[in-house]
Amino acid sequence: MLWRLLVLWSGCRAAPDGIGRHRPHPPVPHPPVDTALPAPPTAETGTTTPPPPPFVVDDRVISQVSVLDPEFDDDPPRILWAEPDGSRVYVADMDPLTGERVGEPVIAATDVMPYDVNHNGPEWMRMPSGPALLYSSDQGATRWVTVAEETAPGTWTETRVVEGKAAFGTPDDRPVPTLSYLVGAAAVNHWTRVDASASGVFMPMRGHYRSWFVPGTDWLVFTDRDEDGLWQPYRLDLDSGVTEPLAVCSLGCVHGNLAWSEALSDWLLVAIQLDGEDQPARLQVFRQDGGDWRVIRTIEPPERGDLRWVLSPELFSFGGQLWVAYQLSTDPTFGNLPTEIWLVGVEPDNLVERRLSDEVPMVRKDPEYLVTPDTVWVYYSEVRGDRRFLHVCASGLHAG
């Protein structure tokens, strides 16, 4: 039955209508929400640059079988996902022109920890050999953080690195990649180098929140409780072992992440500011001024009725600017209530703000992105009971 389901998702050309990949929805017209103004008149022509054409929502279902916690890599464009019970890990190619899967998926591993135990699916990372898979192997009472490298096309060879689970790896090319992971029933945070030059290093965190490796640096950014019990963003320098607070939010911040802004030639910190009830309120953009991180932009959620909580921000760079794709929700606790997927520019002069998902009410979760040379595709999971169906959305971003 499993292989039959895989064949159904492969979108076989010989299959009748209704079998195989869903046919794309026609684009749904959507009023432009870009707030960037046309360029002012030039001295040479006395005319203005015409505004870009209105953005049109293009939201398509691209799977007919449940796809749990997919992850995307851009070099080459591929998708990674696993069966909920961990019995199969799949890798498949993505078409950069359509954002859809092409060809048959390859089974890359068969011994992954079930999702309801690990609470995270396999991830992409970078090894000196190229893109690699990172997951937790389920070996009875022992859980191993495992890296699988592609030793031949479609052939993945795994190496157990350290005992642990829920690992994340460095996303860029570097001589010695690094992993963060959790140890034991108490889920204690640690990090390690894959060559064991530094192994099992304890991370002194009061709480547990997702950590992020910053490309091009030896920094790990994470969210932790401060002395007053508020969530705040911190930066750990893995080389020196020094941890320092970044921005200090009066009511707390979560999902803090650093990225280099080509437009400003500086580092920016993007985080979700919390309100007094530990609920996500708005996006804050910080820039370092002297020794302090100061707010340079506050991005309020769009006015969409009960849809007012910003969740699951995904920060990426394209066209020399920073962007965030996020989930706008009616529930601040990731419950199964209607949501929308939105895109917003980060820098103060990048005022693009647009809804990417269509108008159909549904439970949407886990926005992800795939950057290609020409555009960016944004994905989300439509939740139907205990099943998840993958959607792709056009971002409206184009090179040049």
C-alpha cells in the first residue's frame, strides 16, 4: 500500500483525472498589497517608473498523500520528508520553474525516530561532500544523531555522530560542520562538531527553544528565559564559548534569528515580540547601534479579523533583501484553527506585504521556502484530520 501511495503522488501521466498529482488551481485574483510607491520623476524624463503589475495569488495542492514536516534544499532543489512512524525517509527533486516535485522519490533511510517521539522530522544540512540529511536514528533504547551523505546519486550512507535527538545542523559550507541537539528525557541542549573536535558541549539554557546556526559565522542564536522568566534572544559564539544577550524585549521575544542584510550592509535580528500573556504579537526588526540592539522597524500583523497572531516565521534572503514568510493564525498556541500564509519585507524601506495563500478557510501549518535563481516558492501543510497535504504558493518575487 505504501508504494501504491507513492505512485499516486508521483503524478503518473497515464493516470486518469483525479489520480496522481492534483491539477493546479487557476490563480485567484488578489488586490495588490505592496505598499512601495512608484519612483519619483527623473530629471531626464519627468516621468515616473510604472508600478509592478498587481500580485495574483497562486496557491496549489501538490500532494495527494500525507506529507509530514517537509524540508527543502536549493542546491539542487529537493524535498525531504519522512513517514510519521520513521519507517521511510524520502528525497525527491523539485522543479524550480513550477515549485512542484518531479520524478520518483528515493528512500534515503529506514530507521528514523517516529515524529511523535522526536517532535521534529529530518533536516537538511551541509557537509564538505555537499547537502546531507540529519535525523535521529531509533535504535531501541539508544537514539543517535545521524548524518547521511549522498555517496552516489540516490544512495545515502549514514554515520552516527552522537547520542541524542532533535538535531539541527549548519546550513552552509564549512570545513567542520556543527550540530545542536537534545540529550535525555529532560531534553538538555548540547552542540558538537561532526569530527568530534568538540563533542557533547553543554549549552547553559534555562528553557528550551529552537536554536539557529547563522550562515558564515560560528554563532548559534537561540531563545531562552532571562532572570525574570521572559523569553529573550541570545547569541552563543561557539569558538569562544561566550553567550551574550541580543535585544531585550520588555515583554519577551521568541524565534529570534540573525541574518545579513545586503541592503544595509549589516546584521539584522528579526524576532516575534510577545505580549503580556506570552502570546505572539508582532515582528520586530533590530539593528545594533553601538553596543545595543535597537528596533528599526515594527511589523504589525495585517488586519484580518480573528487572524492576528504571527507564528512560524521563516527568514530568508532574495534579490539583495531579507524576507519573512509566516503563518497568520487565529490561535497563538499552534492549534488546528484557520490560518493564512503571508510574506513581508524586512528592511525599513521594503514595504512589500502580501497574502500568499488563497481565500479558502483551512488549517495551514509549517511554512517553508525554496529559493531558486529566478524566484522563491513558499510551501505550507494543509491539515485535514491526522493528514497533511502539501501546497506551493508563488511569492511574487523575481530575479532582476
